[in-house]
Amino acid sequence: MKKYFLIVITMIGLSTVAQNTMTPELLWKLGRVSPIGISKDGKSVVYKVSTPSVEENKSNSKYYTLDLKSGNSIEIEKDKATTLVQDKNVTETGLKLSNKEVKTEKVLGKDFYPELDKSQAQVYNSLDYRHWDTWNEGNHNHVFITDTKGNETDILANEPYDCPQKPFGGDEDYIWSPDGSKVIYVSKKKFGTAYATSTNTNLYEYDVTSKTTKSLTESNLGYDVAPQFSPNGNLSWLQMKRDGFEADKNDIIVRYNGIDQNLTANWDGTVDSFTWSKDGQKVYFLAPIDGTKQLFEVNFPGKSRIAARVRQITAGQFDVNQIIGFYENTILVTRSDMNHANEIFSYDFKKKGWKQLTNINTETYAKLSLPTVEKRMVKTTDGKDMLVWVILPPNFDKTKKYPTLLYCQGGPQGALSQFYSFRWNFQVMASQGYIVVAPNRRGMPGHGVKWNEDISKDWGGQAINDYLSAIDDIAKESYVDKARLGAIGASYGGYSVFYLAGMHNNRFKTFISHCGIFNLESMYGTTEELFFTNWDMGGAYWEKENKAAQKTYNEFNPIHLVNNWNTPIFIIQGGKDYRVPIGQGQEAFQAAQLKGIKSRFMLFPEENHWVLQPQNGIVWQREFFKWLKETL
């Protein structure tokens, strides 16, 4: 009897372990892997693991080196981590590149009136007075050369331009030429209003000896970024053609004997990032494709008459996110999927197989029942086949009925791939008992250039119909509770929620919009990157003869549909979000409240377009699911 009792207890214990699911609290305990690079001897990979501490409200980092032969990792000090990897910013002669902010213009009251040093005034004569989450106080990022004696040279010569680019540029924005005689760097050399309305970055070449600078890409009007030299000394970079279109097709350009070769011109896709093969004969790159991100290669023709041909290397229900480097017959990358955060993997070119090298969160996931991620093809209203990801709860039972969430992706040209978000986390949502429907609607890369571009100037058109096609299709399933459908999203996804709230014909029972665009006119008047609104909205709202703009502001503006609002809505906003400023959320909440609609407004005063602080992240998750429990 005692033996039987122990067996029963053991089985109950195993059953309990198997039923564990991902929670917001557990999500914010996962380690986040960031590769630093391959060691100088090519035998190990150096990486960082950042782990959020909710108690301390910050992330703590540890550094490791992983021996590629044995597969063993050991913890190392931060200083050692940086010395193990080749420092691309230092030449053989000891010249070093670095960057820092410098004061280039007067903006603050005390800049003009030093005796009034407690003044809080800020004076602007043009746009670009704030960007992303910071106000312009007259400082710009500049690149410096430091010689062996410690003398510094500002290669931007105190000009009011940035390198690295703001807000997200890093040391990938500047490189040495192979012989160390020149510096190639990225900059958008426009100032004020011209800066805010253009995407025209160029590559510049600074000569160390003559201290002169020349533009290398003056003829191209769009983005020129990510300069690299091939092993054979050929300059290469990523290029977009059209000024003002931040989501234009991104191509790999190689300058060979003074002539630019576009390696991906005839390929119907857009490149995320790239690196050269060791022999300089191929370029490996990452790109979205069919709701995932995969590894591709393209040959470099050089002087031969062989055409450049793109070939997809990897395939599967995962994202390849970053190329780290090469080891023997393998390429080292990071990889994720909707159930697993980033880890470091190797892919064997000969065996065509994967090997997971780090296991930072493997033990945690092994204790969980995981959601099922299914790929579904849905017919759109214009007869196209649209890929839709459907995430089913752990231990899914098709005989039951589940509340279902339509996820609306931001961007609007952001890829809806196998990403693992620490905010919009499908694993957490599904683990709380919700089915998640995530359509690759119009505007997303990975389904051809035209599909990607079709959303511009058509925000409330086919893309919104694509959302409805997706939710209507899945709602036909017996396991979907049609009386409990919700729509959620951020940025353009938040706009989609506001727009759907005015025309959904009672499909949805609840809405959640984070940093969503509510009023296209006030958005145009307060956002900081005007090139985006000029391109995607078609221009300014006062351009009465501009048919594209007038259609956007009149037909696709959520404020014109507020009279139809009748559904509970939760509105979330970052106080330092200057991309979609705080007024958007305030206007929407005020409208909902005055119409007597159940609504809630959650403000994060110190967060930007994202939520980055651990405690704020936990509050976000808890309020998110509390709202769904109340309204769905």
C-alpha cells in the first residue's frame, strides 16, 4: 500500500511539472544572449548574458567564452571579454577609433546667457529638436582618431552631424580601410528640418594623412549604411535607393574597380545584414522570408561575367537573427523561435545541420508545457494567399473553446517572423489560455517587395482587410470562442487597433493599443522623423491638392471613426515616446471616456516607444492580462 501511495504521489508530481507554463514573472528571469564575437585565434566565441533583476529594476550581465571544439563555456571578466576579440577599431600602427558626444550648437538658455545657468529654456530655429526619446541639446555623436600619444582628432571637424547615427547607430557606422590610411563612416550630413525630412545617409572617406573628407555615395539619395571591406579589399555596404522611404528594398552593393555592383538587385527581397566569406567569393546575409528570417548567400562576380545569384541556405520555423562568424565548416549565428529566446547555434554547410552551442534557458523551457505554433494560409479579400501564424495554448484541446487575440504588428513594415519578444510574447499569451492569431498582412517584408510596399499611403485599406480576413478565417474553427475575440498591437499595430475599433462590426469584445497612432494630423505635427509620415501618409495634412495625403487623413484617420466606438479599450503610452508622442494616447483615452466606454490609460513616464525597465515590464504584463480577464 505504501509503495502504491509513493507511485501515485510521484505521478502527481510529474504531472504538475509537465503542466508548468510560461508566466510574465518567469519571462523576466530569462537570460538574454548577446554575442561579442569570435576570438582572435578563431577557436572560441565570446558572448554576454544579461539577466533582468526585477528587485533591482535593472539587468545584470555576465561574460563567457565558449570553446568551439569542446563546447564548454567558462565565465570571464568583462575586460577579458573585450581583449579576446579582435578590436576592429585599432590599426597595426596603434591608431584607435572611438566615438563620443560633442557640443556643436547653442540650444540651451545657458548657452546663450552663461550668467543664467539655472535657466531651463531650450531655443530652436528648425526641426530635429527631439529624436526618439531625447531632446536635442546641441550635442552630436562624432568619431575620433586617437594616436599612440593620446592625441585626438575629430574627423567630423565639429560639424553638426552624427556618426554613429542616432538613435541606434554604433561602431558598425565606422571602419578602417584595410591599410589603415582612411576611415569610412556613415553620416546624414543634413541639419535641422532637412535632417528630419530625409533618409539620405552617405558613406564618407576620411584621409588620415591629409585630413580631408569626400563622399563615396553622393549619387544615391536613400540610406547607405553598414560599410565592410571584403577579404580582398572591396568596399561593400547596404543601400536603399529612395530618399524618405525607410523601408525601401535593402541591397548589397560592392565597389569593384570603381564600379558599383548590386548583388541583390534581381532578388525579390530585402537584406537585414551581411558578412563576407573568408575567401571573399561569397556574401552571406540574413533576410525575412515567409514569416521567418533565414540565412542566404550570393556569389560575388568580380570581373567575371557570371551573374550574381541568391541562394537560400537555411529553412525552418525559426529566425536566424545575427551572424557571428565562421568556424571550420560552420557559420555561427543566433537563433530564436516563438517558444525560445535567442541562443547561439552553428550551422554546418556540408552536413546541412544545426547544433545548439549555448543553453542559457534550455533547462527552464524543458520544465514547461509549450504552445504549438502553426502556419496557416488565408485567402485575402483581393485573392492573395497570406501567411498567418496561429499560436495555440499548451495542452491544446480542440474540443474546448478558447478566447482568441488578433495580434497587429507594428512598423508598419516590420517583419512578423519567429521572433521572441519580451513584451509582445506569444508564448506568455498562449500560456494564459489565449489563442493568438498573427497575420503577415500587407506591408511586411519576406513576401516580395510589392507586398512590403503596398501598405504605404494605404494604412486603413488592404492591410486592415487582411487583419479581418485572418480573424474571420480562424473564427470558423470550433475551438475559437467567437464571443471572446480581442485585438491588440503597438505602434502601427496600435493604430490598427484604434482603426478597427471604429469599423469592426462587433467582431471584437476588447482592444489593447500601446503607443498607437490615433490622430494622423496631430501625429504629423508632433512626430520627429517627418520623412516617415511624408512617405507613408503621402505628405502633410494641409496639402489639399495632394490626393494621396487627403485620402490618408480623411479616410484612414481613426479620429473620424470614434463615433462608432462601443467596445472596451485599454490604452498604453510611453512618456518619452517622441516617435508616437504622448498626445496620441491621451486623445484616444479622452474620447473613450467622454463616450462612456469602459477604458483604461496606463502611462510609463520614463519609457519610450518600448518598455525596457524590468519592473515596468512586469506591470505591463500584469495589467495586460488583468484587462483581458476583465473584458474577455
